[in-house]
Amino acid sequence: MAPDTAAASARNPALTPRPTTIVEAPRLAARLGVDLFLAVETFQQTGSFKFRAAANVAANVPNQTLIAASSGNFGQALARAAALAGKRAIIVMPATSAQVKVDAVRSFGGEVVFVDTQRETRAAKVAEVFAQHPDAYLGSAFDDPFVISGNASLGHELAAVARSGRPFDDVVVPLGGGGLTAGMVVGLRAAGYPARVWGAEPLLANDGAQSLRAGHIVRAERESQTIADGARTQALGVHNWAILQHGLAGIVEVGEEEIREGVRLLSALANVKAEPTGALTTGAVLAAPDRFRGKTVCCVVSGGNVDPQVYLDILSGANS
């Protein structure tokens, strides 16, 4: 466990992240032609890896009100972590957010403020909300040192998994703003485990891949409408870029149909329910199998919070 996360857990055990679930998936590995296993974060509190980061934020900042923008998973996690820490959470969410995620934020005690991202940026709406609550902590779902160190706990866990008998050469991680990938790099480095870290990013929201090619952060003009809603960020975080520009082995750009097929394969061949963002890593192996031939690969399934109708449509092949 990362030092910040361990300290937070010691102060408030309720904020301790659940260990990731390692799933051996021989049928999926055979279908993809790659030796792989899954690190599944869907059983984390609030259904995704985001609780690792949110718990670290809630435990380590003194502010009683926490504000952040989120398409859903970080919002749920921050709402839950804030409640456990006796704090208030205000979450700015796109108007197009999955209803299941909006309902979950509210059920965990969070307050939701919507933003039409086709007319106004999330940052602008967050600034407006922060102006009304100047004593709040203004956090980022990804571009925040507490977020990165919280997510690093997963890297520490996977290093321990490797040393206990399931070593791997590569770990593939969903990439949006870069909080989880940066945390993975930091955690593995701190644990002294030399696996290569790959980002898996939607082709429709490939600002991260463009940034690696350009050698600097490239910002998209508007928010993408990729089905992987957790990766609809417009740019990598500054803190994350400082780690990722030299810490990533590369970024695999994943098409929309490959994301959908990843969801279907995880369900059919591994009995894992994944949201589209969580299936990016399986989609990445589908998109670029030659990068992983002859290697042992850990694919991170980052979450499972998907609207039921969207999930059924993907499984049935509707709208493909």
C-alpha cells in the first residue's frame, strides 16, 4: 500500500481500499492469443478503482467540503469517502453522464451539479461552484498528487502479486486523464518491480497518444463522446504528464468496436462485468496483439459501473 494510503487507513480504517481481485481467465487468454490475467477493481467500494484516490483525498485534506468534476466514478467514490470522513462532496457531472452513476453519487450523499460539456467546459463550471464555496478543497479526478498516490496502492498490490507467484511483463491500464496510469507507474517503481506500463486509450479521445507523439500535453478542443465515458477527458493532467511522458511503454489507441468487443469478451470468457472504460485494456490487446505476444500481461479492469441498458446493448451487439 502507498504511504499516503497506509497513513489514511490507519487514521480511519473505513477508508481502506479493498484489495484488487485477481482473475485468471484462460479462455480469454486463449481467445486473445496472449498469456494474461485480470486485476479487477469492480469489487472496490463504489465499484471502481476511484475509491483508492478518493479515500486518500478525503483522509489527507483538512477541508470539510470537497469539490470535483467527474463523469461518475470519481464522483461516486468521493461522495462515499467524504461521507466516511464526515465531510461534504459536491460533484460537477456532464449532463450526458450515465444515470446509474448520477444516482449512485446521490445515494452516497454527494450533491450533483450538471454541466453541458458541449457549451461549457467542466473546468468553467467547477470554477463557478468553487466561487460559491471558497473554503472547499478543489480536487481533480486525476491531476492531484493525493489521487496519484492513492492509485499507486494498486501498483504496490500488483508487485506483491507478482512476487507471490504470478509475475508479469506488462500491465495495461485504462487511460483518461492519467491518474491511474501515473499511480501504476509510481507504485511499481516504489515497489521495485520492473513491469512495463501501457496506457489503453479510446481512439476517439486520444489526446494522450497525441501528447506522447508531440512530446508535450495536447488538449482536445472538445470532450469526446466515446462510449468509454470515464476516458472523456480533454487532456492529461500536468502532474500525470510529468510521470507518464517517461514512465509509459506506450499508449494503445482502441476503437469503439474494440471497446465493445472487450466488454463482451470479459463477460463471456471471464465472467467479469466491466464498464466500457474498464474494458479498454482487453480492447487494447485486441487492437495490438503483436505488442504483447510472448509476454505475460496483467489487464486492469478499472470498474464496472455501467448503465444497464448500455450494457445490454453492448452484449447484444445493438448500435455496433
